[in-house]
Amino acid sequence: MTTDYTKVFQDADAVDKYEHVTYAPDSYASQINERQQAYLRKLVQREFGAKLPVQHDFACGTGRAIRTLHGLVREAHGYDTSAEMMAKAEEVGSRARWHQIPPDGPVPNPVPAGHPAIVTMFRLLLNVDEAVRDRAVAFAAKALPTPDAGLLVVENHGNAGSLRHLRARRHSGERWFAELSHAEVERLLDRHGFEIAERRGFSMLTESLNGNPLARAADAAARALPGTDGFAVNVLYVARRKK
């Protein structure tokens, strides 16, 4: 179900539940997060080497993407509309400078921290409307003005081409959760001068199937096959500014 991020996460109890229940050890979300962490750390090491980038984490929440890249960036900046989220990020050990931004209005300016840089956006696209998505990617375009300035990494945690979508259609014929297709993400990035360099899927399973050991084994095998990312529920896109 689509939620209004800005309103929901002004509440400290909702923030605490997000951090400690949604991402409880061995939960569906935490398993995906662990796979994403491994992928992102290898990506940064491969793409930036010894020249550590600055991280700009937009809609940083409790700083999960910031903690993922601890030790691999020369400084990190988290931007969020929720002071409660950023307070929780500090509490759980995310190391960054925090910047509260308004929920609407002009595109926020990234801190002028130099390049190379990596802009990360996790669990944002599905929780907001198209105008907010455009504002977020416009922020990334400010932080990454040229192809060699660095990378943008965005998460789509509701791929419309996934098995979850097919299962929902078969059972009810109606969608009760937010989705974005690969084409929609590509068009969003293209509008702001980005092109996708890499796409990676992190789970074929719905949360309800995740507790089944056989399903989890099949998921692991499927993720190892080339081209299966198109059917994953959760997908990361790595993009650069166009030349």
C-alpha cells in the first residue's frame, strides 16, 4: 500500500518499528538489505578504487545506505524530511552529517563536497508521487553534473514486472501495492539526464513466500542466472549522467 512518507515518519513509534521490526534480523527486508550491502560495497570499490567518493543519501531515513558504505566514502551526508528518522539514524550508529529538507518546493541543494560522489536513494520511489520522484532525481542531477562526477543508485522495491505482480493479478485482478516498471524508472532517470549503466535484482520472492525454505533455495538459484533481474521484486539501478 502506498504511504505518505513525510507524514508517517514524523512519528517516533513508526520510526522505531521501521528500524527494529521491518528490519528485524532475518526478516524479508533485512535479507534483501544484506544482499544489497554486499553488492554496493563491491560496486564502490570497483568504480572508485582508492579515490573515495562523497555519499549523498537522499531520503536517508535511519541511515541504512550510509551504514552500508561506512569506510568506503570520505564523508557522508543524509537528507530527509523527517527529523525523527535522522535522530534514529544517529542513535543506531549511522555516521554522517544530517540535513533536514522540506517535503516540497525548490529542489534541495546538495552540500558542495566535491567529486567523485555517489548519490543513493532507497525505499523512496514507491512511497511518493511522480512530482516528488522528479524532485529527488533532480537533486541527484545537481550532485552529479557530469558523467565522470560519480554514480546514482536508486532502489525500486516494487518492480511491476515481478512475480509478485503476476501472483497478485492471478488472485484478485487488482493491485493493492505500489509498483514501478523498469520502463518507468528508465524514463524518470532519462528526464534528468541519466542513463542506466547496470541493473541488479535482489529477490524474486514475495514476503509471504520468503519463509519457505524451498522457495528461498529456488530464489537463490534464479538470482544467479543472467537476465532474471527483470523479474525480481526488488531492483537496484546504477546510473550515470549522459555524455
